[in-house]
Amino acid sequence: MIKQPNERLCWDLLNVREDREYNLFSVEINTCRSPRTGLPHQFQVLRSTDWVAVIAITKEKEVVLVNQFRHGIRDLSLELPGGLVKPGQTPLKSAAEELEEETGFTAPEMKLLGSMYPFPAIFTNSFHVYLAENAEPSGKIHPDETEEIETVLAPVGELRNFIRDGKINCGIMIAAIGFLDLYSNVV
């Protein structure tokens, strides 16, 4: 059971200093006061724009996935299409664009399944997951210049097996698929 916020656990923010800025995120140094000891401590916080992912399902009940090289693990990763929310755009608009850019698929309608904090210990952003049913190929694949992507279609009923077998092993993608299980009758 979730209780009301406990003020005794909340730290006071004393100072924020931007340390470094990169393309995808900036690093802040936050000085905060411990509610228990009253002593100040420094924390590194990564400020990033929100992220989106799309669970696109075709009329044939296939899920549209992307296989791409991920530099952090220096290996391929099978994931849902998605990316950063572009400046000035809503998460919904960015999700629709990412789906088409990365896979060449579009959908007549997209529904927000849920949002979450991907790593609240250090990241400031949210991650929004959309369901796009009746997805169809538009033929307009145009990934970013830093992306090499292969579109993969798989039976939607295989998603759980892909997670069990380690074919899908990205934590936030597994959490996104969890929203599908919770809030949809597709699987």
C-alpha cells in the first residue's frame, strides 16, 4: 500500500550547478540537505528530455520491432521503436514520427498506455508508452543519420517469450511491454 508522502524523507535542495552539457543530456550537481542529519551532500543528476516508445501492432497481430546497434553495450538490441521527444512537440507527435522514421509504419490512432520514470535515482525525465493498433507500412523509412535499423515483425503473442529468452533485454522496453499486459487486451 502506498502511503502519503513522508516529509521526513524529502531532502531540501540547496543549490543546483550545471556541470556539463551533452547532446542527449546535461549533468547537474545538486547540493541537498539530509532530512535526518541536516548535513549537505552532492548528487549528480542527468537532465534529459522525455522519451517515447511505440507498441505498434499490425492487423495480422504482429508487433513492429527494431533491431539496432547500441553503443553502451556494443551489441544489437531488439526494441520497440521510439526515441526522444523533440523540442516543441508533444510526446504523442514524437512517438508517431519515431514509428514512421524507424520502421516505415504508421497507425490511424495512438493511445497512451502509460508513463514512468525510467531511472529516478539520477534521471529527471519521463518515458511515455503508446499503443498503435492497425499499423501499416507507409514505405517512408528515414532514420536519423546515427541510426542503422532493421525492422522486425513478430507475433505479438511472442513478446513474453522474447523477454524470457533474452531476445528483448532492454529494461525500459520490458517495462513498456508490461503496460501492454496491464492495459490492453491485445496480448
